[in-house]
Amino acid sequence: MPRKSNEQKKRELKKRKKRMGDRPSPIIDRGLVVCSDDPVDGVPVVNRDSWLNALSVRNHKKIYDAMMKFLVYFETNHYTSYSPDDMENIDKFVSLVHLSLSDPLFKLEPKQWANMIMVLHLYNGIVAASSFDTTDATLPSVLRQADNVPKLLFLMNARTRLQIPPGKFFDLSPRLASLWYSNYMLTISQPTADQMKNQYQHLHAIDERWEPVNHFVSSLYFTATYFSPDNVREVKRVLNTALKKKLETTSLKITNNPNPNKIAIVTNKWHRNHAVYKSASPLVMQLAEKYDLTLYHTGPPESAPDTLVTDGFDKVEYLWFDEATSEPHFPESFLNNDFQMIYYPDIGMSNESIWLSNLRCAPIQAMGYGHPDTSGDNSEIDYFIGGHIEEDATDHYSETMVLIPGLAQEPAWPSYERKNNYNDDETVRINCVWGPDKYNYNLLLLLRQIHERCKDVNHEFHLFMSPGANRYASLIPFIKDVAATVPNFIVHSQQEYYDYMENAEQHDFSLNSFPFGGYNTVIESLYLGLPMVTMIGGRFYNRAAAHLLEQIGMPELIAQTPGEFINITSELILNTSRRNELRQALAEMDLKAKLFTLDDDHFRQAVDHIIEHHPLKETVKIG
């Protein structure tokens, strides 16, 4: 056969390109996923032809790399909306992942499956934003496959209709099941009835075989209070038991030679404008005149915020787990310490605090309301320094309760300087300043009922969620889910403290969340001149707002039932004169005199009592 000339080759190539348009040849590999250096340029681009080619030749490692590359991108790059091109790439990605997982021949190594299950929460958010909505369409084909446990664990989440009991997975693969069980909780809130029901049942089905695969344990520990408050002690008991078992296999040993004048404070949140610092620092600083205090920030020095507060401490140290290897970096001053007592303001807000709560690091170990719930059965925490407000709720705690007057949390005068920028127009704007985990379907239903009662008056619900709402690629599906229930809301998820305060000040009044309510957000609302409506419950986290409202003489804003919550809120929307009356009362009120006066050093008295009388076995009231 005669050889073709260069001109012939060029003509044939031109014809082939014309037939195919600008599409790349399926046999030409340009990479399965291409990420932009700048997220403004859009989400990662997916090459369908290259992906299908990799699947056809069973290059499963390449597909795995592409899936991880696409998903991990959303760990650090956050979006509040997607363009049409973004949605095209997201739909393309989801369809190709589902096609790959539906292939019985698609296999990965155990380590690769573990990594996939560690990012299932990101995939959950991506699917929920896509045209597919859930992974339910793929699950039946995977169920028919052999050795399908890793695929099922990757696909099943709180949004799927199919919910296999966790125990079935623990029967087959306790390690992978443990990873999945924890990551199942990584989302923002429960804006649908299915999510709320599934997460509640998930936490009630915790398995004794759960094990910590790495040092990341805070998601399960933290969310138990929000999503299954009646089962917190049990969930944490299983975690504590597993962590202790793991600690026994490590070289992490603590030696203590107690000095009665030395106390350590272990926290990750001791920085200005954080709720833990604002609420707990006035109490902890009562100890500074009598005791030598050491602050342990749970994180490496380079990660500490510029606003870290070190005033009042004789020494500041850092302890942390390596993000990549989970290896502990604990200073010698902690490993061989002389503390009589260690106080944890916020167990659950960092992984380190949870692990340490299962070690005996000092003769006396106590905690407080920084994350307002028990450390759970079988921890090494002796005491919970709480408020008289919970004297009838001590059965919820595994620790011995030592109660001081009021809330055992002190308000901090906001550092924001008011702008007096209230927007007095025809629209009533209601602030819902709730952390990303505090939204739930029942609460959204209340907002819808309020809207229906007040639909003849222009009103908006402003959801101030904090930048934490941008994590897990969950914000966009969250907004879509909320829109299915609440018709008139605006989400603020990009504003840090001062911007949020300036924005919130322009509005009319606020609503508290339930069952997990606010504390500093209530104080900030009152400081800004906005009345706050709350519903009271049986725990600190849904009693604090009611206590503060009683202190300022506004008990009429406290609802005992959902019906009362709807009635009080609706009146404030519909009755302009009543709303203005409450706002005027706040404007004329000396809030500092009513809320910001620390009368006595009850916290120090509680610590003195604990040290002098340890061990205590029954609840003690101070003051």
C-alpha cells in the first residue's frame, strides 16, 4: 500500500475534526478532572470521554483519583451558587460516579475505599445540589453486587430513602462501618423531615463495635447533642469506651505530681469574639489571683488566631494531633505536669479535648458549658460546673454537678460599636442568628406557619448562619431544602462578626432556635436593640435565653409551646406599635446594670470547694 503524503494526512485529519466537531477523541486522554487554580472560574471540569475510556479499560485507579480530586476540591473551595456550566459539570460527575459504581467490575483497594468513605459527606452535598438529588437510583444496582459494602457505605447517607441498619455494616466491616458511621453526621442541619428522622435513628443505633480510625471524632460527639439530645450519654459512652481502648495501645502517657496552686485550662476557643471565650473568660479569670494558670491551646502555634487571648495566664502552651498522621504533639509540660486541676471550657469543640477527657491527666478534671452537654458515661471528667438553672436536670450529666447562681456563663459586652442604622420601612425583618447545626425541619415548619399567619404583611426571615455553613458543599442544597418549606428567607453565610452585627442591627427583632438555643446571640440581639422571642426547654441550651429575658423584664417573649412561639412572633410582625414598644424599652434600658454585672466570684468558690472536698459524689450548690 502506498504511503500517504503529508498533505493527504492533513486533509483526512481536517475531515475527521469536521465530522467530530470540537469534541476530543475518546481515546485521547486529557485528564478525567481538571481543577482551576481560582474557584471563581468554576467547579472542576469533568472529561466524560476520558472517564468512559478509563472505565472501559478498567483503569479504576485513575477513576478513583478523579473522584477524590473533584470532591476534595470542595473541602477548601466553597460556593454560594452554581452557574449553568457548574451544574453541567456536577451532573456529569455524579452520573459518571454512579455509572462506575454500578459496574460490578469496578474495584478499589481497601485504603482507597477508606479514603472514599472519608469524603462521602462532600459527595452527599454535591449529589444533593445536582439534578439527581440523592443516590437512591444507584443503590439497587449496587445491592445486587458481591463485596458491595464499601460502595453502599459511600452511597448511603441521611438523604437516601434506603437506610440499612448500621449493625449490618458493623457485622461485615467494623473499621469501614466506623468511618461511615461518623461521616454520616457531617452535614449542616436537618432541613428536611427525612434527614431529621434518619440522623436521629442513626444516633440511636450506635454500635459497641465503633472504633476511632483516626483522631477525628468531634463530628459524632458534637452533633449528638443537636440531633439526638435524648441519647447523648449513650452515644458518648460508646465513644469514650472506644477511645480509652485505643489510648491503651499508644505511647501517650501522662505523669502528674500535683501542686494545689496550679490549674490548666484546655481549649481551642480562647480568642476574642468566639462565644466560648466571651462566656467563660469572666469566670476563669476569677482564678488568676489565687492560682497559677496555664493555657493549652488545642492546635499548633501557627494555627492560633491573632485574637488568641493570653492575658491572665502564667504560661501558654500548645498541644495537637497532626492532621495527616494523627500523631499527638503534646508538650513536656503536659506529659509531665503538676496540675491539681484541669478545666475544659468546651469539650467537643476540638478533637483533642475529647481524647483528653478520656485520660487521667490531673487528680481533678472539670468542664463547663462551652459546649453545653455532658462528656458522657465512662469519661475521666469528674465535675461539671453548671448553673442553678439546671438544678432539676442533673440526671442528664455523667459528672457530679457543682452549681453556681444563674447560668454559670457570664455575658460579655459586645465589642461592636452600634451604628444605630435601623431600617424602618414597610418590611419586617426577623433575624434567625442560628449556628449551622441548629436548623431543623420542625423549626422551619414553625417559620412557615408564622409566614402563613402574617402573609398580608411584608416580612423576611434572615438566616445568619456564620461562615461555618459553607463547609461540606452543603450550603446550596440546604438553601434548596429550606426553600421547599419557608417561602421568604435570606441566607447570610459569608459575614464575620462585625459585618453580621452591622447587618443585624438594621432589622426588627430576633427569634431563638430550638431545641438547641443561643446564648451570646441572645445578648447580641438585645444589645442591638432587637427583642428576642424564645421557646423554653429543659436544658441549659434552651433555658439560657429565657433566663436572660426574665432578667431584663421581658418574660412575655418566652414561649412554653410551639403554638405560643407562633403567636408571640406573629404579633410582633403584625402589631407595629407592640414591636416599637419593646424596641423602645430596650433602647431606654441599662443592659449593663441588668445583665453585665458579675456580683460575686462564685466560679472561684466552686473550684475552691471542689479542690478542698474532692471527691464529691452528690450535686453541690454554691451561693
